[in-house]
Amino acid sequence: MSSKDFYSVLGISKDASDEQIKKTYKKLAFKYHPDRNQGDKKSEEKFKEINEAYQILGDSERRSQYDTFGSAGFEGGGFPGGGFPGGRGFPDLEDLMDGFFNQGRTRSSSSRSSSSRSTRSKGRDIREELVLEFQEAVKGTKKNVSIRRAKSYKMCNACDGNGQVNYSQGFFSISRSCGSCGGVGAFPEKTENKTVEIKVPAGVDTGTRLRIRNEGDIGFDSGPNGDLYIDMIVKDHPFFSREEENIVCEIPISIPQAIIGGKIDIPTLDGKSELKIPSGIQPGQIMRLRGKGIKILNSSGYGDLFVKLNIVIPSKISDKQRMLMEEFQEEIEKDSKNPISEYLAKIKNFFN
Ligand SMILES: [Zn+2]
């Protein structure tokens, strides 16, 4: 039986910390969540895989079992509920936002569909998504978001505005939350369109949620307004990929550059920059530029920029290039300390 690699499903290394696993899972689950990708079969499949992986790797006992025995012991069964609220085996979109992973379950008023409200006169919260360019997310920006919110209310007739309805069963009078208004006691009557300016701090990522107080539905019975929650979605960048607060970019270099070193142009968050590379670069070698990464959210620190150097082997060369390469090869063979010359000497002795 082939063993599934749950680490590669999440795109993390085997020594990833619990915190890294959670963060990565949260980000991927948000990206591929069925509520955001309706009818998209690929996302659905990916979402299933991510959840399967997290049900193992997100639990320290199952993870160590998996590290020892592989996925075989986990086939088929799945985990009822998977530890997620609602017992669906995967989290609601809301649950992927702040708060869910810290404790068992205290659903704040952030849920628009929240049925049990403690302060009945508070307006409903509103949730919006904000799509940002990579650069906007890492540098911070200001954005206008248009919302539509309740401005006035009319009383719910089904419960006379109480939010509760009473019914009798035998000798008992039982009250339950009103089904018509969801226990609120009122319906929005008039709505208004509003543009809210959002200050996006530097360092946000897909899955970051901002809360803007008082910009939700207007309160009723002179209660406070609801809040506005903005969920960030950050677009990919042509050069950079993001790993937490670090940035990774791959730069092609030529064979001569790898051998003798030199200066290359690289993209940074602050524009084009010149990078001096030493001689003797090996394939896939990574150079680290400290502090050139992304500003850490709610901190003054910065991540790093990792430049991965890919040595490009040309498949077509000119006559002149061929001549130079042949000359170069002759020189290599003359140099007895070169690993290739050493190898040639070895193989010659071995078969003699
Ligand atoms: Zn009602």
C-alpha cells in the first residue's frame, strides 16, 4: 500500500513546528474552501486532501504515529467530526479566521449567521473580502470598500419583537428562539450603501482578518452598531513566493556567472537591486538577504529575502560558444585537482 505524503500535501517539511502546520493549513483551507470555490472540482479535491493531511498532522499523537508507520494505519476510516466545530470534518470559512485555533469553541459575534446573541440590540456584523496585490499586502495600503448595511428596522410580528416565541406542550410553556427573525426581534427595513476606507497594515496575508468597529449594521433599540470584518486575499506575484514573512525568488544565472561570480540584477520589494554573487555557485544555491523580506504584522521586524540561483544549461549554443566551451573543457582536463579529472583518473585505473 502506498503511503500518502501528508507533509507534501501541505507543502511543509517534516520538521515543521505545530504552529507552522496550523498556519499553513489555515491559509490553504481558506484558499480552497468550497464556500469560496463553488463548483470547482479541482479546489474541492485539493480541499479534501488538505483536510485529510491536517487531521493527521494537526494532532500530535496521530502525527507521531504517522511519522513512524506512515499513512497505512489511517486509511479508510477518517475521523468523525475531525475535531472541527459542527462535526462536518472540515471547518466553516468563518472558523479559519482568528480565534478558531486558539480554543475549543467560542464563536464570537463575528458570524453573520450567529443565532444566539447575547446583546440583542447590537447590529449584525458584516463580512467582506478584500483582494490585494502582493505589493499592497506587504507594504500596507488604503482601500475603499463598499458595503450595504441595515439602517433601520421593523419589528418582527411573529415574536412581537421579543426574539423568543412561547408555545405550550402539555402543562408546560416553552420558549424558543423565533424562527422568523432568528431571535433578533426585528428585520432590517431600510439599507444604505456606504464606502469605508480600510487601512491595511503592512504584512497582511491571505486569511488575515481586519475588524473595523461600528461599521456593521446599525444597532437597534439604541444599541451599538455591528462590526465590519474584512478578510484579505492576496494575489500571487510574478517573481516572489511568500513563506510567512520571508520571500523566495528564483533567478536564472549562466554557467560562466556561476563559475566566476559577478553582479546580477534581482527584484526586491523596493525595486530592482544589484546582487554580488561569489565565484563557485552550485546548482540551486540560495543566498539570503537579511531584512529584505516582508514586514512582520504588528511588529517592527522584517523577514528575509532568499534568492535561489538556478544555473541555466543552454540547449543550443553558437559556434563561438562551442569553441570556447571546448577550450574550457581542455583546460579542465589539464587540471589534475578538478573533481572531473580526478574521476577520469579513477575510472582509468579501475578498468585497467
Ligand atoms: Zn421574531
